[in-house]
Amino acid sequence: MVSKTEEEQVYRLENQVENGGGGAWEYLCLVRKLKLRLPEKVLKHGFSILNDPQKRSALGPEEWTLYEQVAVGAMDCQRLDLAKECVKALQKKFPESKRVARLESMLLEAKGLLAEAEKAYSSLLEDNQFDQLIHKRRVAIAKAQGNHSGAIEWLNKYLEIFMADHEAWRELAEIYVSLQMYKQAAHCYEELILSQPTMPLYHLAYADVLYTLGGLENLYAAKKYYAATIDLTGGKNVRALFGICLCASAIGQLAKGRNKEDKESLELQSLSARALEKVYTQRSPAKISLLSSMLRSLKVSL
């Protein structure tokens, strides 16, 4: 995640370069270091350096790093002619490079030659199964083809090697949810919560999945994770507040005779309803009557 200081540094350098103050190479280095996706800027300022023999030669060996960076930016912008130029320059300099071969495969993908790109990626992974980018490109190809089972397979294989990749777990969870495979999605969110327990987004998504699965135990667990979301966001997450009310209402219908649990659910439901009323009073006072109607349908009174 990019810090506020880093964002300000990028913005300052970008303004400097855009206004003719120099520093294009420093800007491109920072974009690369922070792994920012700014293809138009990379293409514009990268080519301004590559097209100037004096500036290009001043880079020394870093010239080839810039060729690679510009090639990827050109693919993102669908400037495949420019991407091809960069890849050809790299092929000439490094004819046996696996890294350049990866760029060639990415260019095939950018051209829409997905079957050829997949074949090239598979070949590269045989030589180096730890290449994260190639694994992710295979997932992207499967998703582009609407091949959800393939995307799931590649993501699971990737996560066997790179278990700490939170974005991959989240992407897998979202695919499972889109396919209504809620138990599998729940497992992904459990992994995310274990690795990043203070991220409210993961608690909220897990609670949604548990609520969708239904059943008394899942509803109790969902209520717990909605409550954790509220705690982590300082009581300001409206979706989690609604989640508490929904869970408590469902639990009230299923948990007959569990007096202690019923009482706790009702108390939490009442607190959530009051918090919702406060939020709506501040943000959308015209919708208070709609809120009251919805809560009455759940047998909750403000």
C-alpha cells in the first residue's frame, strides 16, 4: 500500500515533469518502485527519454529497465506497435532472457492471442514455477475467457506457493461468491482475517458470506463478525449495522428458547438500530421514514 508521503512525492514529481521541470527518470523510477499503474504517464515520459539518444545513453544499464517498463505501459494503453518496438530491442540485447520471453508472452496476450499466450506462459512456468507475474497472467487469461474453473484452479495453485498474497485470496473469494460457492469463499476470508485481523473489509465480507449460508451457527458467527467490523470502523459502517439487525431478526426466528442468546441479540440489534438512526439523521434525514419501515419489517423499533 502506498503511503500518503509517497503519494505526495509522486504527485510533486509528476507536476514537475509535466511542467518542464525535468526529473522524468526519477519519476519513472518512483512509479516502478511503488508498483503504480500509470501507463499513460509511463508511455509519455518513458518514450521521451528513449527517443533522445543522449538521455538514453546517460541511463547506462538502466536503459533496458526503462525499455521493459515502457513495453508494459504500451501494452496497457493498447499501443502494441510501441510495445513491439521495445520488446524487439530487448530481444536483440538479451536473446536468451526468460524475462524478455515473459514480455513476449504478455504481448501475445495483449494482441488477443490467448491460446498462444497460455502455451508460452506454461512453458515459462516449467522453467520457473516461482514467477508470480506469470501465474497471475494465467489467471487473467482464464477470467478473460470466462473460464471460472480455470481461474480457480490457477489461483489455488498460485496460493499453494504464495500463501501470503492477500490480493490473490481476495480475488479467489470474489470468484467463489460470484459462483455462489459460499463455503469455499468463507475459507478464503478466514485466511485473510488470520493474516490481517484489523482489516474491517475482510470481517464484513466474511459476515456477508456466513449470513448468506444461513443456519443458526452461521448467523451467530455472522453477527460476531459484523460486530467486529463496527468496532474496527468506530461504529460507522452502515452495512455492518444493517447486518446486525438482519442477523438478530433471523436468530430471533430460529433460536426459540435460547433466552441468553435472544437477549444479547436483541440488545445488539437495538444498539445498531439507534446507530443507524443517528447516521441517517446526519446523512439522509429524508430517508428516516424508509429506515423505520425497514426496521419494523424486521420487528425492530427505533
